[in-house]
Amino acid sequence: MHSEGTARTGPGRVVVVGGGMVAHRFAEQLAARTDAGEWHLTVIGEEPHLPYDRVHLSEVFAGRADADLALAPEVWADPRVDLVTGDPVVALDLAAQTVTTRTGRVEPYDALVLATGSRAWVPRTEGVDLPGVLCYRTLGDVTDLRTWVADRAAALGRPLRGAVVGGGVLGLEAAAALQTLDVAPTVVEFADRLMAVQLDAGGGEALRVLVTDLGMDVRTSAAATRVVAGEDGRVAGLELSTGETVPADVVVYSTGIRPRDGLARAAGLVVAERGGVVVGPACRTSDPAVWAIGECASYEGECAGLVAPGNAMADVVVDQLCGGVKGYSKAADGTKLKGVGVDAASFGDVLALAPGALEVTFADPVAKTYRKLVVSDDARVLLGGVFVGDIELYSALRPMLGRPLGADPSAFLAPQGGGAPVQTDVPDDVVLCSCSNVSAGTVRAAVTEHGCTSVAEVKTCTRAGTVCGSCVPLLTTVVNRTLEKAGIAVSSAMCEHFAMSRAELYALVRAEGLRTFTEVVAAHGTGRGCAVCRPVVASILSSLGIGHVLQPDQAPLQDTNDHLLANLQKDGTYSVVPRMPGGEVTPERLLVLAEVARDFGLFTRVTGAQRIAMFGARQDQLPAIWRRLVDAGFESGQAYGKSLRAVKTCVGQAWCRFGVQDSASMAVRLELRYRGLRSPHKFKVGVSGCARECAEARGKDVGVIATEKGWNVYVGGNGGFTPRHADLLAEDLDDDRLVQVVDRFLALYVRSADRLQRTAPWVAAYPGGLEELRRVVVEDSLGIGAELDAEVERHVSGYVDEWRATLDDPEKLRRFTPYLNDPDAADPDLAYVPQRGQARPARPGEHGHHDLRVARTLEEAPL
Amino acid sequence: MTSDVVADEVRVCRLNDLLPERGSGALVGEHRIAVFRLADDRVLAVQQRDPYSGANVLSRGIVGDVGGAPTVTSPMFKQVWDLATGACLDPVGKEPVDLRTYPVRLVGDEVRVAVTP
């Protein structure tokens, strides 16, 4: 604060030309300045929308509404700010200090900020002006793409094929967008690899494998030489330099961007040789009253292609207009692929071009991951990184660019390391969130000086982690450590009703013998609970054998899956998965399954867990379906609960030439033992009859692998979002000892894991690590073994089949009535279309048939 | 229709047909609605259609409260609404969309729901 207290005159009339993300940032920063003096801001954009988040454009295809992309609109309500949309500026008059828009609006300025961004660049190739050749850059492009695809698919009466020219980040996003529109894409890239600017050869190859797995066709080292028209004059294909012609009903160009410097050029401002308005560290152009920020500006001969530098430039100009002296310097770069379904990210000196730079690489072709760190010649300073398939390290390491790593680079990359043991404290001046340009020091100050006590509060206070979100894991670590150092307990509250973790609540309910939600909430919580804590209490009561999932007073606590004992699917119908222990089924029972599925028209498929799932059962049909299954000897499969899902196995000694133990019998024994056991999250078990591991047991929460001498047991494996191999807990156990070890492991997990925490993170975070877990579970070092055994025994002896118990109780059957006052009415909004001999839910715009059975007999639209 | 009738009122069920703190579906003319009985035997009704998934599933959501206001959470994508006002309290990162609410009247043990024209 200035001691003299004199009011400045302020920036006066400020005009921003351009209505994109950087213009929004500028307006937001200016409005937030309390020391700015007098000002009025006019932002003039040519697009008809409010400034929106272009970074997340591809989410529009995943169902996000256009309007959801709008950037914090509050700033436009500020009386000092005017926003003009849909009216491009057509001329600048530097002498008169005015801008003129297409509709003739003339806006005088004291300070002019150019934020005109860039445009998609399309090479001059024959046929690029044909109908059906599009770009992928703006909301308008997205609308055009959707409309073209919908109209063309209707006209041709078949799914479309598409081609994307350009295999960079945006090109891959465009290809993924085409896939969500049911268009099969081919990606054509001139360079020898995908994301050629951001990835090295190894990373590019790993990415190719991953996107090919997603169903994209990839052609590298190929140029698009001509867009080919069909007989109707619309695009029909793409001719490549390899001589091949790729059939395509839509072609999307994503071949780079060019700065939009036309207005500046016409007004006589200096522009760079390769385009862009020339600016220095102050972001000022050759006219002292004019600044340029974002992708239209050329700084040191380069134009930024990311939002982070644009935001930093906006901050710099706001600061100067308010009398500050901030200057722009290039921030740490880094790129992350978004919205494509595969992970790829890189930063810094990707190709190790710095003199003496060393590359440390770890490639796992089985897990399809590739990781590389580039370090200085003494292996101390981090110069860059490439991550494909698993980018967990990206957000942790990118802020360390140009700094000492603090550990051997290979320690970060080693598969067992997983980043957990090597964790260095991030220095204060490191930029943690580059989208909003927030340093680690600012994040720490939010806790120590501004009193924030949670990640959510720090986000609101600093705006860190609010744009692309990639820094949130690191942000969480920094916030929690700072809280701990400040002596503030990191909140473990489940929700507004319970200020404690699941494990703490479990211990209290167990010790006090509480029996109902009302008792639990009266003793330890507030209010009437919510969708977070109610299922947790239900699970705890169930695990403790106090309240069964079917007990009437448990009904209001259960998630719909546990309430109706089936798995909710996207259209509101359910899937039914009967238990088939060990994946075995007799021919007679298989026939029953087939008949039930046929009679109800259900969509049938074999699941990844060796079970048969039937989809499309309406709420009101579930009891009738179960009745026939139960009569044939099937049981509830619990494929719906946070509980044991299935025990996967191989055929083992029974049939296999190589099996050394009877894995199938052990799998049946384990599945019948743990069926229905409620736990913090779903869990899965695998049993393999030999080291060939055909059951993929080490990808499961509990993996059992036969040896010549008995069984090895592994724990903490995981498929899903964060795949992980299980770790060895005990070796060469006999049958009973194996069961005991698994009992104790599961009972301990049920007791002490957080809500929705799977075994992999639970094992990883276990105090004392796997060694300590082994001592407790295998050696009974705490002397709680008998207690844990008894908890599982009580579950086993108390087990009842949930389907049968429901069928036997008329009160419970009333849950399945869809309309209280019209019990025979079924949901008239359900609609199905045929697919490969069965029927699936109709997508928006498809005309489906209300009855599944009828839908599967209809003729399928030709491919 | 007499002038003092302001809405079509439909008898949906008896109070005891509803489980406390659980929803049920009902058909009121063309309207598919979700009827909820709270712990204090108040009955509230909102549209059955989940605006985010488009599926008719809201009666199958978990009932609870946010700061004392009765709520339901969609079983599909976990958005949370105030059952009394229909206001979306947690849009889970989407644009908030409120629910249509329907007036409920208890006449003896009969639950009646009105559809205003």
C-alpha cells in the first residue's frame, strides 16, 4: 500500500479486442484489482457466445452442454465491464485511439489490448473447400461437425467413416470426438509419430498402440495430398502421399494454428516474420497504447499455443495498467492430452537436445506405458519428461523442471516405485498450477495466512486447480502437508453429517453396538444423512452382522443397486448376474439362463469375470426373472454391491496339463465363503492353478497362485482406473491356512479402509507398509487374528441368498412396483434398437421400440 | 369443473404404502412423478425424470438432508436436489437444473398429488 494515499487516475477506458479465454482472464484480473483507480473495460468478441473454456471443448461430445463451458460469467455483471459478442472489430485507428466493429460501433480507448487469438490453419490442398471438410477449434466448429455427421449419416443410411488430418493433440481430440458421433476415424499424420511436437519416438509409438486399441486407424509418415469428392460433390475420401485413398464421409483438418494479426497488420503495428504481433516482456506492441496477449502475440519470435502463457500475459498487462511493473517471461511448458481416453503428457526438453542431456526411459509393453525423464549430464537437474499410458508423474514432476530432482531419476520411473517413496517438497517459487499461474508458495500462504483448511477452499482462494485440473493431485499433497505442519488436522469428514472417516465410524459402531441409522446419527452425526454416509452406515452394519441389507429399516440407506439387488444401467433398467462360483455352470442351468434371457428379451453377454450378465430388466420384472433363476438353483450374484463380485479362476489341475493345484475348487470355496460380504468397495479375487496365471489373479484385490507346495497369496491388485499388480503377502500355504490368511486380510480391510477405498490404495497407505500388514495378518503380531477370524465366520454362518429372501417376502416385493397407483404400467420412455442379434438402448435421435423382445427381432440398420 | 378447483388432484396411495425416507414412482395423468415420505411423515413429490441422464429413476435415489432441507440424490450421476423446492443443490460439475415439484396433500391417510394445469 502506498503511504501517501493519493488516488491514481487509473487505466481509464480499456478495450480488449477478442472474447476468448485470455480476454476473460484479463477482465477477471482487472475487476479483482482493488488498487486500480478509475477504469471502464469493453471486451469485444466475434463469437456469439460468452467467453468459454476452449481447453475442454471435447467434453461437449461427452454430453457437456455448450453453456457449461462458459467461463465464470460473474465478471460480466460488473458495472464497469461491457461485453460485446457476435460483433467482430474490423478496424483499429491508432491515431484517433478508436476501434470500429462490423455493425459500426466505434469504441474509444486509452489502452487497447489485442487478444484476437489464432485461427486453424489448413494447407492449400485440392478439395479442402468441399462440403464435409471441417476444422475443430471453436464451439461453432463443433456444431458444424455434429450437424454434418447427423445429416450425412441420415442421407447415407449407414455409420460414417472419417479422416482427421493432423495427429497432434487437437487432431486426436477431434478423432475421439468423431468416435463419440459413431464415426470411425483414421488419423493421418505427416510426421513419423503422433503428437510429434510433444513426444519422442518411444512415446509416439506407445501412444499409437493405445489409440489403435481405442479403434482409431493411424497413418503416420503420410501427407494428405487431395480430398476426393463423391458423385454428389461431397467429400468421399482422402488421397495420401503413400498412394492409398482413405474412404471418408467427413474430413477434419487439425494441422496447426496461425496467429490472427490481420487487424494489427492493417493498422501498421509491427508483426513478426512468422506472424503474430511483436511484443516485449511488457506485452506492449510498437504502439505504446496498445498491448497484445495470448496466441496473437509474438514474444521472442514465438507464438504461444496454450492458455497458460496467455493468462500470464493478461496478468502482466493488468498489473501495468494498475501502475505495476510486472513483466512476462516464458513459463514452464507442458502438454497433456485430454478427452481422448488415453493418457499422454510431456514437458521440457522432450528430445534431450540440451548438450550432454541424459535420457532415462522405462517402457512396459505389457502395461502399455512409456515413461522418460530427461536430466542434465550429472543426472541431477530435471530437463524434461515424457509419459504415455500412465501420467501420474507428470503433474508431480513438471513443476520441478530446471531444478534438482533430489533422487536418482530411475527411482521415479521404476514400476515398483510408483512415485510413492520419492517425494520431494516442492520449493515455494515453483509454479504448481500453470493455467492460473499459482506458485506453491501462494498455495501454502492460502493455508498459513488466509486460513484455508481444505483443498476446496484453497482452490476458491487461489484459483489453483480450477482450469484443467491436472495439478490437483500435487495441490492436494501440498495443501495437506501444509495443514499438518500448521498443526491443523486434515479433515477426514465423510460429509456434512459425519465429521469422521469410515474407519473411525466403524470402530464406534462396533464398540457401542449401535443397530440403526437413527442410533448412529444420534450418537455421532447430525441431520438425516445423505447419499454419501447412508450407504456407508448400511455397509458397516451389514459387515458387523448387525443389520442385514434386507432388513426393513436398512431400506432407506441402500443405494439403488443394493435396494433392488441388481445393477442400475444407463436407461434406468437393471442387469442381472447370477452367481456362478468359479465360473462353472452345468449345461442344464445354462439352458435356463438362455430361456430366461430369451423370454424377457434381455441382452446377454459374458462378463470379464466369467459370469453371464443379462441386461435390460425393468424394475418390475426383476422378481419374475429371479424366481425362474432361483428355481433352477441360481443365487444372487452380488454383482451389484460394494461386496465380493466374483472369484475368477482357470481350470487348474482338474483339466489343465500344467495345473499344480485344484484352482477351480479353491475358487468355488472362496466365492461361497465371501459371497455377500459388504466392504468399503467392491472387491475381486482370482485363483490361478499354476504360475502361468491364466486367471490374472495378480490384477485382483486378492490373488491366489498355486505352487508345487501350496498357495501363494497376493494382495492389493487392481484393474480399473489405476491398474496395479498385487504384492506377495504369504507363500506356500495349505488350503486352510490360505483361507485363514484371506479371512484376516479381508476383515482388516473391511474394518479400517476409507469409504470407496479399494484394497490397492489401502495396502499402499497401510501404516508400516506391506511388511507390517504381513506381520498383522500372517504372524498375528497384534493378537487380533482370532477376532478377525470370528468376524468372517459370523458372516459365513449368517449368509442368506438375497434374491430368495426377497421373493419370500411380499413386503419387499412391493419395492419393485414402478408406479404405486398403476402397478401394471411399465416405463413408456424405454426404447431399444437391434444390435448384432440382440437389442440395446436407443441413443438420442434413434427411433427405438418400447419392447426389448420386439426390438431384437427388428432389422438392424446396415453398416 | 367448479371454480374452486384449481388443480387436478389424484389419489396416489395410502401413507403406509410409502416407506419412510424412500421414494416411490407414481403416474398422475401424463406425469411420471417420484413421491417421497420423510421421517416425519411429510410427503413430497418431484418429477421422476432425472434431467441429467434422462432416465425415470429419481424415486430410486437416496433421501437425506443438506443443512436441514430434505433432499434426494439421483442414483445415476449423484446430483442432489431439495425435495421441497426442486432446487438443484449439487449439480456435480454440470449446469444446475431444477426439478418440477408437485403439491401433495394428505387427506386422512390418503396421499393426493395435484397437477396444476
